[in-house]
Amino acid sequence: MNDSEVVTLDQVEKFLKASEGWKFKGLDREGKYKWLQKAIKRFEYHERRKKEKGLLRQYMMLITGFSKAQLERLIKQQLSTGDIKTAWGLHNKFLVIYTKEDIELLAETDNLHERLAGPATKNILERELKFGDIRYKRISGISVSHIYNLRETPAYRFKALTVSRTKSVQVAIGKRGKPNPKGKPGHLRVDTVHQGDLDGVKGVYHINMVDEVTQWQIVACVEAISEAWLEDVLEAAILMFPFLIRGFHSDNGGEFINKQVAGMLGELLIKQSKSRSGRTNDNALVEGKNGSVIRKHMGHWHIERRHADGIHRFYMEYFNIYLNYHRPCGFATVTVDAKGKRHRTYETYQTPYQAFRALKKPEQYLREGVTLEGLEKTAKAHSANGFAKLMQTAKYKLFREVLPKGAQTFKNGGLAKRFATEHQQAISASC
């Protein structure tokens, strides 16, 4: 806008009244600064009285679109310096110590050593200078904390081959999330339990699988938790459940999150999921069973890998039957109070077999070849204490084989020995 003919206060006042509600737009920042500087001189702003200055400020704010505070700052700048210009580049700056060449030397060092920690990198820079390379004279005196600052600069990023921080492992196997079985059996929680180390040698591994709804539990034993050992054992253990398996949930360990296990589960039409990051309760059911079942019966001591087959036979012939037909489990009743807090009470105790029979039409969940009559026959073949004695006798014989001499005194060892003696006496009496 050309307002060069507006030179008096009367003209300014008439213009403000006529332009009420108008908005001016079009000038860039530099253009507004030049216009404002000319207007201050044309109207001799600094020589005016207070009321006249207020009228001129309204006119200037209308034309430029500046706020009152911004306009006053620019007028003050013109009064003190005689000029209005941008303040870009006028703020205080720190003295530049490390040049672009220094930053490139840091990037080269990080590329050669795969980006070590700051203290290790500083040590290398100091050694390079001592070795006689004067290019490192400045950069060798850098502080450890400033190394990380330079690693964020554009010059470093342009030269560096490794600029990103360590990333979490992303494996596209299994969906993260807590399974929702909706009251139907067949959703397994799976975990491994390691049977101790001795002189750097690994012991056997127990595979613990628990159904979320009925708490039906199958335990297996392997020499190691590699894909070669686990695939066949897992498939056999899954087929030992009397009902069809629909879900397989584990933590993020590589023993379960791998292509072999994923392929086996896919062939069985089983959906695989894994625990979410930071959600410790996602696999709490099986982790609780690790302590209350496996550790309680098998202890924490080291068992050599060569005994894995013997332990596995004990599980298949005695232990799994005991767990599912004769050992009661607590089933939680969840209530929500007025504040939305969840409370768990354990009033219902029953065996996994009883929990399965209590389902509505349990026969609909059975896998092919399994009948309710067959399950009932297994459940009624022994009393709870009767089969527990058989299990303890077998466990006592197992421990005599797997534990080294001098370590035969173990938790429940006396109880197992007494049950074994009573069992032998009962057999002799029946003969």
C-alpha cells in the first residue's frame, strides 16, 4: 500500500475510522520493517505527545499486523540504533571448538569400531594423538559427554555408518497381547524351567504347559531348549491334552519364538501369541506353576542333561496324571468394587479334570479319539492319595538315579522314601 500522502494526524484519524474492521496482508517481514521505519520518520513519532503517539501506534499496528508489545520493541530499537532489522544471528553463541574436520574424525573412528561407548571412544582418540597423528590434537581433548553431543550433529550423521541407538528386537512371529479364551479350554500358557548349572554346565530343561481355563497341565523334559530339541517334544505334549488346542502363549524367549515352532503350530492350526513388553502378568499363570509345581517337586539342584529321558518318562507315566486327575488347583473368583479395583478370592478348589467336566457340554471340546468315559476311567483308577504314593515312589527311584551320591537327602525325600516302603509292603501283602 502506498500511503505516502498520509502525512498529518487528521488524515491518520480519518483513515482509522474509515478502515474499521479491515485487515491488511501482503508484506513480508523485511517489507514491514522498512515501512515502519519510514512511517516513524515521516510522522516524527518521537517528537509527538503521548496521545498522538497512541493514535500513530494504532495506525502502525493496523498496517503491519504487529502486536502492541512487538511494535513497542521495534520502535525502541529504531530510537536506540536508528534502524529496524531482524535480530537473527545477534544472540550470544558459544565459541566453536571442534570443527567439521574434527567431527568427521569422530565419525571415522566410530565407523571403524562400530560406535563404542563414549569413554572407550575418548580413549581411542587420545591414543591416536599419542601415536603421532596430529589431526586428533583438538578432538582428543573432548569430554565424554560432548562426544554424544557431536554424534547428534548433521556433519556426524552425514559421515557415520551407525547413528541409531540400540533397537528392540522385532520378530514377526506371534501376536503381542494377553489371550482371551472366553471360557473355552485349549488356550495354553507355556514356559521353561532350567534345572540349575554346575561348573558352567547346563542342566535339563522342563517344559511347562498350562491351560488357562481348566489349569490342565502337561510337563515335559528336554536336554536343551533349542529348536531341534523342542519341536518334536512340544508337538507330542500338545497332543497329550484331551481337548483341542487353539492358542499357544509364551514370553518372548527364542525357544518358542522361532520359525520351527511357529511352523509346527501353524500345521496344527494353533494361534501363537507372546507377552507384551512391561506386562509381567501376561504369563503369570504358568510362572506360578513353575514354582508351586515344578520347583516344589524337582527342586533347584543341578540335574545332568543325560537324565532328561528318564525325567520325561516319569512325567508321562506318573506326574502329568497326578497333576490333572489328583492334585486340586485354586480357581479365582474375580470381583470389582465400587472404585473399579479387582479382587481375587480363591474359594473353589478342584482338579483340572473336575474343572473340565464342569464346563457346559465338555464333550464338544474333546480331540478326536478321546472320550469322557476314558477320562473318567483314568480319574477313578486310583484315589488321590493312592496315586500320589505311586508318583512319590517313582520320583524317589528317579532321584536315586539322577542325583549324585551324597545328595540323596532332598526336600520330600523322606516322604518319598516312606511312600516307597509302604507301597512295597502293600504289594507284598497282596501277594
